[in-house]
Amino acid sequence: MNVQIPALLILVPFTAAPLCVLFRHAVASWVIAFCANFFSFFAACVVLSHVRSEGVIRYKVGGWMAPAGIEYYIDTLNAAVLVLVSGISLIVLVYSYHTTKKEVSLSKHHLFYAAWLMCLTGLMGIAITGDAFNVFVFLEVSSLATYMLISFGKDRRALTATFRYLIMGSVGASFILIGIGFLYAATGTLNMIDLAERIPDSESQRAVLVAFSFICIGVMIKAAIFPLHAWLPNAYTYAPTAVTAFLSGTATKVSLYVLLRFFFSIFGFEFSFGQMLLTGVLLPAAIVGFLLMSLVAVFQTDLRRMLAYSSVAQLGYIVAGIALASQAGLTAGIVHIVNHALVKSALFMSVGCIIYQIGHAHRPSFDNLFKRMPFTCIAFIISGFGLIGVPLTVGFISKFALIEASLEQNYWWLAVLILVSSLMALVYVARVAEVMLFRKSRQETPESSGMSEAPMSMLVPMYLLIAIGLYFGINGSATLSLAGEAASQLLSGFTMELSQQ
Amino acid sequence: MFVAATIALLITMALTLWRALVGPTQFDRLLAVNSFGTKTVLLIAVYGFLTGRPDFLDIALVYALINFLGTIAVLKFFEQDDLGSGQYQEDDY
Amino acid sequence: MEATVANVLLTFLAVTAVGIIMLRDLLAAVILLGAYSLIAAGAFVVMDAVDVAFTEAAVGSGISTILFLGALSFTRHDQKPRPNHSWMALFLAVAAGGLLIYGTLDMPYYGSATSAAQTNPGLAVRFLEESGSEVGPPNIVTSVLASYRGYDTLGETMVVFAAGIAVLSILGLKRRRPGENAPLDAPGDKTTTLVVNSSADDGSIASPNEMKRYPRQRHRVLQVVTKLVIPFVLMFGLYVQFHGDYGPGGGFQAGVIFASGFILYGLIFGLQKTRAIMPPSALRILMCLGLLLYCGTGLLTMVLGGNLLDYNVLAHDALHGQHWGIFTVELGVGITVTGVMISLFYNFASKRSL
Amino acid sequence: MIDLLILLVSWALMIVGCVFVVSGAVALVRMPDLYTRLHGASLTDTGGTLVIGLALIIQALFVFDNSMAAVKMGLILLFTLFTSPTASHALAKTALLCGQVPLDAKGNPLLDGPEQASLLARSRPADYRHGQDKERIAQQIQALDNRGGDES
């Protein structure tokens, strides 16, 4: 592998964003975005295989040694997140070609794709870096781009949703910044590895504690973890369909990655889960989150809002896995990050197809949809199975791993609650499926009669994603071993990597 | 000498700030803030000499410029309720 | 003495902040925010953070006032009174504030020479002792900003760019069709709507909220003085841009100052005339070019065999390479910031005149 | 001898400047209405800056031996000398235009009402060029009169 690939991975989409704006041409900007994204995906795959075969990559940006300069620190977890983000972005980008044409005015396409690239760059920049402040910088890039992407929504309520997200997101970002500032005051460094070494010896343990709380809350807002999720449903409901599919698979997942990195690698397992008693805070929040949000999702009639609440619920599973704070729990959490990203993006893509043809995603009007859009409906139902956790889908793998992890610690009640929440998922998916498949349309409205299947350029990427999901559902060991590797690296902190170097 | 000037300037700034906070009209506030800006320029200049490093004058220069810009912008907003209109502009040229 | 000045300024800051919170009138709050930024910048100078003070003065006091005013021109000026107080919000704010105070309790004292941040051999000590021989510029802030942490600055430039694009996509510059005249320059349209504040019995107070538009006025004095001043502003912007290695300043500040020259022109002579001088399409190109210059420097360093943004490879001599690298990168930042700031002004100011 | 002279001159200038500045602030606080405050503040702003700036220039040249600082201070002075009175002028003009009526010492308005203040701001030798403006102002005054009659 060329040593420059990690840097190019970021720099190529970074450069492509201003190019899109410069050319100001709708199709050209899509092509630029696609090429840049394809390159990033390819590079991320190369990086992942390299990391798995030869261990951690450390790349000195600017040629400066780590604590003075900024470095990339890529282990299995980062690399997996990079592949996930760039892959989902690539697939959704292909899918977005048609929906964007319909939803965004032609004169703004170049801005749309520039924002998309900036969002992608920001998310990958967060994932790849080994510097705490750099995380904040790229968080800002991705957040600004995300606000912009959501505001492109056709519905005017997209603007209020954006505004709400903007306020919440800014609070989150400033909390993270405050936390990093306190960390710097306490340790005098910003490099993650350096931080991990210096935090236990710092004379200002109170400052470290405050830094921990602020970073934790800030990242949880960004990740939309249960009590701090208020921005998410509206943002997902009113954003352009492709954007929802993109964000649901990437943005919150990257925030979760940041959470993992700070919990385990920087503050260390003992600090986060011993001294801070995180299990006592995170686990209840996660449980209330997945139960309550699944329940709320059952009563939604707008499909995207339903899926948004279900996203918050699914994030609850991931957090529960993290909060178990064991190798098995962490593995389950990481697997579910990947699996949920695959499933939820596919679901939002299928809903996007429906919106593309009908113009909205209001469940009661899906009468007899199966006859008109069979492929879309099948895609929705298969992905819905994944959400519920039916065997042979990815959802099964991660839920099984999670239940195993909770039983390992004798938390049988947690296993039961997970099953209960899965039943609720079954209810809300089944309600949609029932309307799609079985309910006869009461009357043939003129606008719905001439309706047909969504275009191929939307169906193919959607089915590609579903196929990937099914592959990982059947061959569960692939993701599990990857996640296990990442989890053990996380639990051992940076020390293991340092001895390797 | 510089100490005396610094103290005088700080007192002045306190009084000016009081006017800015109390009002009563927006023009009073604007006047006070404008005057406050000038005092800040002076304070920074004097402070530079006080600490024996008169290299900060660049900043004082920026303040002088920005203070003018801000005041004009607010005035234009008072008059036009808008920043970009050409109302300040002559109809000839 | 220095500590006293800092404390007095910080007290001013707190008083102003409380004042701003208490005000219901958003316009007054914007005016006071200008003062707030000035005080903050003064405090930064006193605390020796000269570059931060520079930025705070240029951005906080100048540009953000204009952006606030631009935003206000789209909306109402007074805050809606809230009947019920949200105790939950108060509790959260107090909790967060309490936590912050708790965290500062065992932080090192202000200016402490033995604090962790001062004594870290890998970071602060190294910057202070070796940046001169490794990077070159006498201004260490510039070395850290553009070289040691040049990648962060790349990200920040992208943030500025993203902000510009975001405002462009939401407010949108409408392109005027050829032949379509600016409606406002025609005499006699809405310009004679003089609204008299009838509530002012004493005849003295007409709050600007209730003031509407007046017959168009010539501010001849303003026009003349502005024309005199603007060249110096632009010159000063260039000075800040290219003097950043030696004194406070750099691309961000220079970009803002340069843009404020154009903004001043726009305020006095109207958006239409400014657009004739600096068309929006040129701004779009400027924004992109600056960022591309930065990225291009990064690509070039990689092509020449170094790591991303490793300027040592740009010339035969490492110090020269650093010099060139910092120069181009700062130029890129300056160009992007100029473009974005002017573009923001255009977007926010174009409520009526477009 | 020269040193003493320099010291004396800069001290004197500095003290005069401080007196200016503080009296301006007192005026800003104590004066009864906007225009009197404006008068006090704007004059002392410019004057105080000028005098203190001169003192600083002398200091920079002869005590600190830093001619660059003197030049920069000179630029600041020049800049303030232009912008500060301009800003005050614009402030006063806009305030009049917006209908701020000046008060006398007892707090009684000096003009009939906001319209007159606004008119006052617009009244000026109108016919210095082509005589167009005279007509327009007459028109505008007419319009104002009509409007005022409607509203009262």
C-alpha cells in the first residue's frame, strides 16, 4: 500500500467539493462527487485490508511527530468505519441521482453535491484522525454540511427541522469543544495517544472529569442517544430522501465511533466504567430509549418519521452493548453499528422510492402498493426483517450477539427487554407491510393509477445494499470477527498498539 | 503616566458602558458603543506602551476600522431597515 | 496592573453579557454585542493572545454585527415575551455552569508557568523553543496554525467555505436578468412612506423599531469619507495578510479586513454598485480558488514525496519550503475568507434590493 | 534637558487627553438628550484621541525609540480623525431623519414633532446643482404635509 493513501482518502473528496461549486453544473458535479467518493471507498478498503493484515497505521500530517503535529491513527475500528461511511455514501450517491433531480432545484445541484462531499469528508476526517481537536474541526465541517443537506428538503418544515438541529448540534459541538479545552488545560496535549497516557497522571482530575462529562454529553447529542435525540425525527423526516438514507447510515454512527474512542481509548476503560459508573447511566438510558422509541414508532403514520424513531431505538441497542462494557457487549455494539447502518439506509432508500413515485410516505395511502411497486415493497420488507432481527438477516446477528452478551453477565432481563422491543419492531414493520400487501385500494385515484416502479438507478443501489446486508446476515462471522478485533483493540487501549510500533 | 491614562480610560469605558446599557434610545446605545470603541483603541495603544511592547498597534488599527464599519452598518439599518439598498447612493455619477 | 486591567475588562464583559440577556429588543442586543466583542478583544490583548484579539475584533465586532443586522432585516426586532419560565432550562444552564466552575477549581492559575499546558515537552515547550529553527516565522502562532497544525486550518477553511455555501443555498442570490432595473432606484416608489411615531407624546423618542423608510437621503459626507478610507482598508488587509509571519494576523483576519472594505462600500453605495465591482460569480470562484490553493499545496507536497502538507519538500531548503508553504496556505485562507464574507454580506443584504 | 522637555510635553498632552476623555464620558452620562450627549462625546472622542495619540507618538519616538509604532499610531490618528467625526455626523443625521426631536435644558422638545426633525435633516441648500433637488424636496414636504394631516 502506498503510504499516502490515508491522506488521499480525505484530500480527494475535500478537493472535489470546491470543484463542484466551481463548475456549477448539475451533472458534472454529480460525476465529480461520484468519482471522488469512489476513490475514497477504494482507498478505505485498501486501508482496512492493510490494517487487518499488518496492524495500525500512523500517518504524520505535515511531517511533524505526533504530539506537536496531527496524526492519523487507524486501527480496525477506524478503518471499518471509513469503509462503512464511504461505502454507504457511494451507494446512496448513485441512488440520489434521480431523487435529487426531483427534489432539489436544478440551479442548486452543485451546492447539494458539494455539501454531500463536505459531509463525507467531515465524517471520514472524524473517523481517521488521532487528534482530539481535529475531531472537533471535522465535526464542524460535517455538521455544517449536514445542516445544509437537510435544508434542501422540499417541505418548508425542513427549514425549521434544520434550525432545530442547528441549535442542538451547536450546543453539542460547543460542549465537545469545552471538553477538549479542559482536557488541554489538564494535560497540555491534544493527541489521543498522548492524552491517554497523561490523563491518569494529570494533577487536575476535576478538570478531566468535567471534560469527560462535557464530551460525553456533546457526542451523545450528536449521536442522538435517547434523551438527547429530539432533533433527529424532524431532521430525518423532512430532509431530501437520499440525504436521510445517507445520514441515517453514517452521521450517527460516526458519532458513536467518537463515543467509543473517547470512552475506551482516551479516558480508558477504568475511568469511564469504573470511576464514572457509566454503566449505571448509559444502560438505563439505552433501555428506556429502545423501549420507548419503539413504542413511539408503532404509532407513526409517516414512514420516515417511524423509521427515524426506530433509529433512535436501534441506537439504544448499540449503547446497551457499549454499556455492558465487556468484550462480548462491545463486539455486539460494533456489529450493530455496521448492521444497523446497512439496514436503515436500505429502508430509507426504499421509502425514498415510494416518495419518488407517490410524493409522500403516509402509510394509510399505501393501498395495494405491492402491485404497483413490487420491487420497492420487497426491498422494504426484507430490510424490515433486518430491523426486526429475523434469522438470516444482519439484524439477527447483532441482536443475537447482544443477547448473548447480556446473558453472559446474567442480565436475563435485558435479553427479555430486547426481545420485547424486537416484537414492537415487528409490529411497526408489519403494519406497513400489511397495508402494502393486502389492503385493497378503496378507490383508484387518478394520480395513483398511472404509477409504476421507481427507476433502475434507484433500485439497483438499493438492492446492492440489501444484498450486502443479506451476505453479512448469512456469513455473520465476517463482521463478528472484525468487530471482535476492534473491540479487543478498544478494550486494551492504545498501549497494545504502542508496543507493536 | 500610562497608568494614569489607563485608569482614566477604564473609568471612561465604565461610564460609556453604563450609557450603552441604559439607553434610553437605540441611538444612545449606538453612540455609547461607538465611543466605547474609540476608547478601546486608545486603551490598547496605551496598554501597549504601559507594558513596554507597543507592537499591538495593528490591533488598535483594526478596531478603529471595524468600529466605523459597525456604526455605519447599524445606522444604515436604522434608516433603511435593510443593508444592501442603494438609498445612500446618488442618482447621478 | 495587568491583572487589574484584565479583571476590570472581564467585569465589563460580564455586565454587558447580563445586559444583553435582559434586553428584549434584538436590535439593542446587536448593538451591545458589538461592545461585547470589543471588550472581549481588549481582554484578549491584555492576556497576550494577540492573534485571537485580532480575530475577535475583526469578526466578532465587525462582520457578525453586519450578519446579525442582515438576519434582523428578515425578521422582527423584538423578542416575543415568554409567559412561563422554563425551570428545566434554568436548571440545565445552572448545572452546566456549576460543572464548569467545578472543573476550573483545580486548574492551574492564570499564567501559571508550571501548568500542564506550559510544560508539555512535546507541545508548548517545543513550539516555543524550536519553531524558529524548524518552521521559521517569528510569530509562533502562525507556525502552529499554518504548519504544525496546518491540517486543522485546512478543516477550518473548509468550515468557512461550508458556511458560505450553506447561506448561498438557503438564501440564494437571485441572478438579475439583463434589462431588469433595480426597482428601488426609481424615484417615488415606497420611499415617501414616512411613518411618524404617534406614541411619542413628548415628541422625543421614536424607537428605530417603529421607524420606517424615509425619503432617500444623501450622505454626502459619508460617501466622501468612505471613498477616502477604503483604499487604506484594502491596503491594511494586504499588510495583515503578508505580515502574518512577523506580527499578529494572517489569512483569516486579512480576509475579513479585505472583505470589510467591500462591505463598507456596499453599505454606502448600495448593493447594486458593489455587485458591479465584485460580481457574485467572481466571489464564487474566489471562494473555491482559495480552498483549492490550500488543497493544491497539500497535493503538491504529496507529489513531491512528502506527507500531506509537509512543506519541507517544497524547496531545496526546509526552511524555505516552510516559508513558501505557509505563504501559499495563508493566501488560500485569505482568498476564501474574503470571498465567503462578501458573499455572506450580499446574501444577507439582498432582502429588498434584488 | 531635552528628555525633561519631552517628558513634560507628553505628560501635559496625556493629562489633557485624559481630561478630555473623562469629561466626554461624563457628558455622555449626564447630558439630558441624545444630541447634547452626541455633542459631548463626539468632540471629546476625536479630541482626546488626537491628544493622547500625540503623547504616545512622542513617547514612541523619543522614549521607546520605536519609529514603527509612531507611524502606526499616526495612522490610527489619521484614521480616527476621519472616521470618528463622520460617524458622529451620520449618527446625528440619521437620528434626526428617524424623528428624534432635540430637547432643551428643561426637557421640552425644540421641534413640533418627529416630522419636523426629519424635515430638518433633509433641509439643506438644495439648489446647488441643476435645481432638481429643490423641486423634489418641495414635493416631499408636500407629501409629508398631506400625510401628517391624514394621520392627526
